[in-house]
Amino acid sequence: MLTTMKKSEKEYEVKRSSAGLGLFALKEYKRGDHIIEYTGEKITEDEANERGGQYLFTLNKDFVIDGKGRENISRYINHACKPNAEAVYDEDEGKIDIVARKKILPGDEITYDYGKDFFNEYIKPKGCKCATCMA
């Protein structure tokens, strides 16, 4: 185990996965359960284009969250072609929540689909390392 996240109880941990470091469940999540929020600096689309990077999460046509900071534990959630979680944008709150798409058991890696554009630019050229593609 490399890093254990602490909240009121340990809910996930960062450790090695097939794609590098990943976020793994330490408790069971049911479909629809909130897992974690994707956090970081809220910047404009123009700032995001200037900075670049792989931890930029688009909120809308104007704003992006730059989640590169290590305090953003959700940055360790890897892409999967058949994910067990999804990113849900809460417009009222202006935040991105990661929510279970199906039951996630303790020890399971938490994954979501990064989307077509990210996949084509960053993952496809190197080959997808998700469990589905590595099988």
C-alpha cells in the first residue's frame, strides 16, 4: 500500500494498478453511491489550454478543474472501457462527483470512462491498460 486516504473511515487507497497508480475501494459501494469528489483549481478554458496536462476535467464550455494537485485523490482513478463508476457534474454546486455505476467491492479498482477525446489523445497511442483491454 502506498497511500491510505483518511476520512471518518478509510474508504479507498492508492496503490499500484495495471495502468500505474490507481484508486482502490476499501469498502463496498452500491450503485448510485457517492465515492469521491474530483477537486482542484477552477480555471477558464483558455487557462486550461495554456497549461495543458492530463488532470484537466471540463465542467462546461467556460470552466475546467485542474486536478493535478496531489491532494486531489480522485486523480488516481484510472480510465476503463467498462468502468464501475462515472463522473457526474452537479451544475448547482459546480463540482464533479464520482459515483458508483454498479456494486464495487473492497479491493476493486475504482474506474471511469475518460471520454473519447482523452482516450484518443492520451490512451489509444500507448494502448489501453484497463482490465477489459488487458484480458
